[in-house]
Amino acid sequence: MSLDAPYIARAAKPGQFVQIRCNDSFEPLLRRPFSIHRVKGEGSRVKDIEILYEVVGKGTEILAGKKEGDFIDVLGPLGNGFILPRTTNHERRTTNSEPRAIIIAGGIGAAPLVYLAEELTKKKIKTIILIGAKTKNLILCEKDFKKATPEVYISTDDGTYGSQGFVSKLFHKILKTTESKFETIVYVCGPHGMLKCIVDICQERKFECHASLEEKMACGIGVCLGCAVKTKSGIKLACKDGPVFNASELIW
Amino acid sequence: MMKVKIGKIKLKNPVMTASGTFGYAKEFEKLVNLKHIGAIITKTITLNPRQGNPMPRICEASAGMLNAIGLQNEGIDNFLKEKMPYLSKIGAPIIVSISGNNIDEFFILARRLDKIKSISGIELNISCPNINCEGLVAQDTKETYEVVKAVRKITDKTIITKLSPNVTDIVGIAKAAENAGSDAVSLVNTFLGMAIDIDTRKPKLGNITGGLSGPCIKPIALRMVYEASKNINIPVIGIGGIMNANDAIEFMIAGATAIQVGTANFIKPGVCGKIVKGIEAYLKKHKIEKIEDIIGNLKI
Ligand SMILES: Cc1cc2nc3c(=O)[nH]c(=O)nc-3n(C[C@H](O)[C@H](O)[C@H](O)COP(=O)(O)OP(=O)(O)OC[C@H]3O[C@@H](n4cnc5c(N)ncnc54)[C@H](O)[C@@H]3O)c2cc1C
Ligand SMILES: Cc1cc2nc3c(=O)[nH]c(=O)nc-3n(C[C@H](O)[C@H](O)[C@H](O)COP(=O)(O)O)c2cc1C
Ligand code: FES
């Protein structure tokens, strides 16, 4: 879904999200959070944002019924967004090695990662993308990812497309076959179980890993304290301190 | 035209923010003109920091929401150091909500807040349903009386006692607060409720039960405000599912001197300002000079 929202589009960073009021009634009552999937346009002509969503309940059903020209109430951009490799330069252990980004998308978790892939390629950072899903027709954004980088690998749980198995298996395989002269940073978004697997692999390999989390949200602006996330430095909020967290900070 | 008075606090309008739904105001600085709000009530603080309840802490209900946050807060020391400097500069009366595990904790909290000039009042949250203790203070007339009395002894600041709707006799509790010297009562806090995921058969909240708020509770809250205000002589502050100016006016006609907006802040962050404007428009339309003229002015 594409939204004409110039203010949000200009202020947005990859990994941030918006809170959408699906309709004006009390059913559903709360806003629904969606990642900013892409920002369209260049420079001062940037004005549209896109969201990519899966219909799972009341709110998303209503969104699916919207027509071109309809107005909807959108609050954003919210949250912190992904930290791109350049800005973490000073933290790098071996400063002389080149950065390499590995993006791992699980199912609808692809939504925030296309925008990230586009920004990474703009910054000329070598990027590898892994997409995983249950089955072939749930593999999302393959074309968009391929526009950003040629190195796109796919796996499905049932083997109907790409290699068979979880995306974590594919991740293992890719790590074995690619060179390791790079300073690797992993960006991951997807279902809870998959996040955990990927984060564990990253910890073993001592890769910096940034995970985008989904928590139930009410306000989206850090006041209701509904979206708590346990971290090593205490309780944090997914909407304000996240949704992207450095995986080494998280307590699972 | 819109002025009302709660205890010693003069409000430029009757619209306040409900505790726990407006953070410590700074979060809303870009979304609302904070100066135009009648009074700001901050998230309940406790003596020591509290981690709050396990996740998930919120879920949606029909025309409402359930929450079981569990009074997560950083404790009074951090509040005074980190939040108070900003709050002092806003230019709207600041009312600090406090809660304690026992009378002593309420007393200590109130004694510390009493010394701070920029705090206009204290709201006693004796009605949070999400903390793990046997019954609420606000479910017992004697305990309500004692907590309010203890705080009254230590401060001359305006005291608002926040009542729970999870009682059989709201009037009895409201009277206990009045007799102990409370300047006003605010009601209601959330209704105890729960929700279950039928596929997993698990409760939808980590705490199993939680507090129900939002439009679905309005008729019950309105009835309770009506009953309480008829039977006590201190101001009643109406809370419960207020989403717009019409809802706010309804509560005032039922007997509320002021109102608090809760869940609506999550859905429309600018709603408090809109409610103020809407009440003004209503007064003009009906040629009512002072808002006081509608308070409790129910035609039966
Ligand atoms: C920061 C963030 C970014 C997100 N980005 C996207 C995105 O880009 N695309 C997308 O399709 N979805 C995204 N989600 C999930 C999306 O918010 C939910 O799918 C949506 O709120 C469901 O609304 P509903 O009314 O259709 O479903 P409901 O009827 O409310 O619920 C249906 C199902 O969705 C789950 N759900 C409800 N609310 C949330 C929530 N806030 N987070 C996770 N699950 C929820 C429920 O547990 C239930 O199983 C994101 C969530 C967060 C927190
Ligand atoms: C997420 C959430 C957190 C809350 N936290 C507090 C709190 O810390 N202290 C308190 O007195 N009330 C708290 N409340 C209750 C509200 O202040 C208010 O009494 C209640 O939500 C009913 O009003 P509403 O229907 O307008 O939301 C909270 C409510 C919600 C929804
Ligand atoms: S959603 Fe309300 S604090 Fe994060």
C-alpha cells in the first residue's frame, strides 16, 4: 500500500515504523504498527511511503479494503531504525577490513528490509540477502531485493523454491561458501523462533547483529509501557528504544 | 468561561490527562500543545523502581483494551531528577500520581513531593488492579480512609483519591476518602477483565488478568460518577472511555467537575486539545456562560 505522506517520507529511516488507524470507529480501537517498507522519490521529491502487510485480522482486513484516494490516519515515523555500518565504524574491531551486510528476512519480516537494502547499496556497502518463508508463494520482495544486489539467496521450509529448510540452515551454508575477510553485520527480521536461531549463530561467530522485534503495541510513542523488551540494561520499549535492537543486548 | 477548581488547583479548563496514558508529558511535546491542557497527571510512581508485569501486557477488546503493565516505573528518585525539571516548565498544573505497598510508602512519597513547589497536587492511586496483592486499598473503606488520612497529615497540597470501579458500593469508598480529608476523588480506574486465545488456550495477557479501559467502559463509569457526585461534597473527576468533547460533557452533566482522558491519548495523541475546543463550542452553542453551570445539571 502506498501512502502520500511527505513529512514521514522525508524524515524516515530504514527500520522505522508508522502507527495506522485502520478506520474511524472503535472497532478496531488501537492503531496498528507497520514497518516503512519503502520510500519513493529522490531528494526533495520524496513524498510517498509504502507499507507491505499481511492480512491476519480485523485491522489488516480493513486496510485491504481501502481504495485509491482514500484518506487514512498515519502517525510516524516512529522508533529508532537500523544502524548502518558507517555509523558504527568506531566500534569496529578490525578497522582495516571492509564492512559486509547480510540481510535475513523471514516471511513478512521482509517488509522493513527492502528499504534497508536500498540504503545499503546507495552507500556502496556489499550486501548479501537471504529470504526465507514457509513455501514458495510466501517469498516476498524477491524482485526488489534483486534490484538492490545480485546476491540474493532463497530458502523455503517445504523446498518448493530455493533450497529446502529454515533460513538459518541457508545462513550456515552461505557463511561456509563466502569469504570471511569482511567485517560482517547482520540485519534480521522475522518470526521469534527464527530470530533466535540467527542471533545464536551470530553470537557464535561474533558478528554484530541487529534484530527488528515485534511486540504488541498500543501507543507506539513510549507512554503506555505495553511493548516492554528485556535487555541487559533493563526493560526497554520496542516502540521507542526499538524496534531494532543490538542482539547482544537482548535477553531471550 | 472554562475555569474550574479542584482543591487549591485552579484549572484553565476541566480536561486532564489520565495517569499512565500520557507518560511524563515530554513524549507528547510535538503532538499536543501541553500548555492548553487543564492539568497533567503523570504515570504512577512508587518508592522503589518497579519492573512491571511479564509480556504480553496489552491486548485489544471490543471497543476497548486490556492492560497489565504492573506500574513499571523508575521510582521517585529518578522521577524527581529526570522528569520533574521538564514538567515544571510546561506551564500547566502538574499532579503526581503515587502508589505504595503500604501506608508508610504513601506517606514517604507524599512527604517528598510536598516539598516541591512546582507540583500542584497528588493523586493517590489506590486502585491499580495490576499489582500482586490481596485486594485493593480502594476496595475497603477503612483502608481508604487510613491512606488518605496519612497523606493528609503530611501535605497541604491538593489530594485527589483515585477510586476503583471493582467495588459493590462506590459511594461508601468515596465518602471514606472525603471524610479523611481528600480534596477530590477521581473515578474510575480500569475494570478487572481478561481475554483468552482459544487456539492456544492461553490467556492473552502475561499477568492473566488486566484492566479494561476505553469506550466500552463509559456507561458504567458515567453511572458511578453520577452516584458518587450526588452523595459527596468534594469535586468528582470523571474518567472512563472519554474519546471526544461530547463524552466529556456527558460526564460533567452527570456531576464531574473535571475529566481525565486515558486510552484516547493512544489513538489520537492530540485529543485533549480537541476536547477543550469542543467543550468551548458546546458552551457557545447553548449560550452557557460558565462551565460550572453544566456540572451536575442533569435534568430528571
Ligand atoms: C514495529 C512493528 C512493525 C510491524 N511491521 C509490519 C509490517 O511491515 N507488515 C505486517 O504485515 N505486519 C507488521 N507488523 C505486525 C502488525 O502490526 C500486525 O500484524 C497487525 O497489528 C495485526 O492487526 P489486525 O487487526 O489485522 O490483527 P488482530 O486481529 O489484531 O490480530 C491478528 C493476529 O495478529 C497479531 N498481532 C496483533 N497486533 C500485533 C502487533 N502489534 N504485533 C505483532 N502481532 C500482532 C495477533 O496476536 C493475532 O495473532 C508489525 C508490528 C510491529 C510491532
Ligand atoms: C496502559 C495503561 C496504563 C495505565 N496506568 C495507570 C497508572 O499508572 N496509574 C493509574 O492511576 N491509572 C493508570 N491507568 C488507568 C487510566 O488512568 C484510566 O483510569 C483508565 O484507563 C480509564 O480511562 P480511559 O477509559 O479513558 O482509558 C492506565 C491505563 C492504561 C490503559
Ligand atoms: S507501544 Fe506504548 S510504550 Fe511502546
